[in-house]
Amino acid sequence: YGDCADPQIVINQIQNGEYVPIWPKKEEAAKPAPALGEETLVFVQSADAGTLDPALETSANSLAPATHIYEGLTDFEPGSTTPIPKLATSWEASEDGLEWTFHLREGVTFHDGTPFNADAVVFNFQRWWDPDNPYNLGPDQFIYWDYMFQGFKGDENSVLADVQKVDDMTVKLILNKPNASLLNTLAMENFRFASPTAIMEQGENYGTAQGRAVGTGPFMVEEWVKEDHITLVRNDNYWGEKPSLKRIVYRVIPDTSAAFLALQAGEVDAISLWASPGPDEIEQAKKDPNIQVVYNPAFNVGYLGLNLAKPWLQNINVRLAIAHAIDKQAIVDSLYPGDAEPAKEFMPPSLWGYNDAIEDYPYDPDLAREYLQKAKDEGVEIPDPAIFYVMPVSRAYYPQPQQTGELIQAMLADIGINTEIRSPAWPDPYLSDLEEDGTKHDLFMLGWVGDNGDPDNFLCVFFCGGDTSFNNDGKGGGLPPDEEIAKLLRDAVAQTDFETRKSMYEQANQLIHDRVISVPIVHRTPPTLLRSNIKGYVPSPVREVLTYLTKE
């Protein structure tokens, strides 16, 4: 990678054993994106969507357009994580919290004309939940379902027991145990409804560039040119308030400096917080009367992940050595434009359940070396080099990932842990299986932006067993999670008393810290950059919503 102002710089992807240029695009490789105009908003992302079927996705680059295509039973109040009615106009829960009845909005149709009703809701839930459903692509594909509902039909810990049609416009969710975050979870893009007709007709092509994504939302897919742009067009038959924009174009510009130059030149209207430029460019933007810098709430964490399936990382002294080796403040000071703080927990300080009493492991390379020597004295063999995954594109929490990875690499080398950085092309899986034994990397640099405003969406996602990044054994799954922590987190989301839940998450944060399962690095207040003539953007902790923006 280098300065993309240099016309000789290209980004390659390995395809069939050969390096194939994927950016910048050859002119004949793609149709040009629609031009700027009063009715078209061009919004830059650093990477393309993987699929526009949100049930299969965890990537913000995929979920951002999906926000405008699909709708769920609930939504978030603009600028917050408070659930409000959407395709359900009202609901009620039984006294024990195990039965939830939802009354559906009438007069809604999918983009293909399929009616939205109880049959459509049941179809989608059965597809997500039941591995034997003919339209379920396998539990390993419905990642977020596993994260948020703790398993699938037949699994011991599954939150959902059944989904039932009461009548044409009423559905009932029956739970195996109470779930305090249910209404927030149902607002997430991953649990918004796709047209049953489209899924049945398209099969595995549904939501891909070869197929079509079909929801009930205010925008529809008009065109998808892979690695170049996705164009959404206004749904003029939308049941709710009509957008003034006719089109939203998600344009892919992997290099953040090139994206910023395009914004300065007026070639694009906005840059996503997921494609945020560096500190110097942010300062330029603040001084430019043609650009607005709008900060979104710090609802994220960037972390250094440790694969505890690797024998050397199972030693607590090795993990303590790594924790003390990272100078988080130096990373923040050198790579963030005054909009970040060092992290000590896997959830942001603004979220209830954060444990203020935890004291972070201080940067102390001498102490780190002592811990590493203890591990060696115990017979631990440190790989030379350890494989270190560093993401190749900007993210909200890591706006300059390569530089961040190189800083961490140097800090680890300073205490005697040598690493080899690998950055496979995006949007391949975040952690490709690159090693011969099939296991994931030893160390990895990733992060998380909250989806639903609940601690469960941070801690249980990581540490209940659904995410195997932290314990990948190379056998298509992972070693069991820390059972004490996983049980505490599963019990916490089933607890309906707020103060009890809050205390349980504080306790979980302490256990995660004490056992050094991995190392949180940074929380960031990420900026969305917009041209000054773009009006109506509401900063949000969970997603950049463009539906009702206007251009003056």
C-alpha cells in the first residue's frame, strides 16, 4: 500500500493463485456510478458489501445499504438505541417474558409486490432459526442469529422456542427464557425482513450482485457493480414518509486519502465513518467551509485479539506480557485526531454495565519481559514469528489500520515477540484461514461497533461461544468459551431486573480483564464527513442513516 495519489499504486487480490488488480478500476470493468445531482447522494465506503442479505452479514459495509432496503418489527429512534415501532405497530409480552405478541402494520408490500404479513414474518424467522429449513444456508452463515439468539432450533441455549402465526397480521415469538434486549435486537438490520418470493426464486443468489435484495424499505437496489458501487433508488411505493433523495450511491474507494481528495473536489457528497481519513485530513476538513465534520457517539472498541486455541497463548503470563507491552496512549496520540481514548474493556464507557473500578494494565515493557520470561521458564515456546492479522481497510475504530498494526508489531518486538503481519484482501472473511494447519492467526486486530445499545451485543457476541475468533482450533469451529464468563453473560441477558443485569455485566468485564482473554485498545468518536450542502444528518451510535438527507 502507498499514497494512492500515485497513479502507479494498485491494490491486488489473489484470484486462482494470481495477483489481479482490483483498484483502481479499469474503465471498461464497470459502468460509471450515477453523477452527482440534487437528487443523488454519493457516499464513500472503504470496501464493498459482501452480500445484501443482512441475515448473513456482520460487516458494516454490507449493513449500511441494507439499513435503507429492509425493515424489521422495531427500529431505533433517530440518534439513539431506543426501540420504536416499525413493521410492528404495537406488541405485548406475557408476565413471565416468554411470549411476545406483535401486531403488524397493514398496507405494506415488498419491493417485488409480495405482501408483508404474518406469513412473511414466520418465513424469515424459520429461515434464520431452523438449520433444516430449505432456505437456511447453514448455521455458520447466520452468524448474527447465533450471536444474539444463542443458538438455533434444537440447541440447548437457544433463546427462541417457536414462532407462530396468530392471524394474517399478528405473530407470536415464544422464548425458552426471558431476553431483556429482544426489542433492541429486533431493530438490527440482521433481523429485518426479505421477500419470501425473492428468496424462493433466487436461492443462493439472493442478495448477491447476481441476484437482487428485496425488502420493504424506502430504497431499492437499482445496480450493483462489484468493488465499484451500489446504487439504491427511491421506492416510490413506500408506505411511510418518502425520501427527497432519488438515489443513494455507495461508492467504493479503498484509500482514505483518495476518498478525502474526492470529497474536497466535490466529486462525492460524504465519507462514511468506516472510511475515515487520517488526523491531518480531519484537521483540513474542519477548516474547509465546504465540508462538515460530524462526530458520531463512541459506541465501539478496537482490540488486539488473541487466539487462545494456540498453546503459547493459553499461558496467562504470555497474555499479561502482551497486555503490558502495548502503549495504548501512544497509539491514540499518534494516529487519532483527538477523537479517541485508550480502552480497558470490551464495551464503551458510555454503556451501562461498564466497570469503572477496573484499572487497566499499564504500559510497562520491563514488566512485560518479566512475564514473558516466566512463561518461557514454564516451558512455553514462543513462535518466531507469530502470525498477526491486520485489516487492510479503514474502520471506525482503526482509521489507519496498517500504521496501527505496525506500531503494535514494534511494541511486541520490543519485549521479544516477533510477528509477521498478514492482510488478506477485503471483503474476504475477516480472519481467513492462512496457516497450513487451518487455524486462525495467533494475533489479530479487529473491532466492534455496537448494534443495539445493549451490553449483550458487545460481551456475549465475543465471549458466549458464537464468535470463535478468540479460540479457533482449525476444525471448523472453536474450543469451548470460558464457561464461567459465558454462563454469566447468558444469565445476564435473561435477567429482567436492570440493576442486577448491570452488576452482572460489571462482573463479566472484571473476569474478562483478569483473565486477559484479549486486549482492548481504543474507543473512538468516529466522524462522518459531508459536504456543507448536505442537511439533516443525525449522528447515531449504531448506523449512518441517509434516508432523509437533503441537498441544498
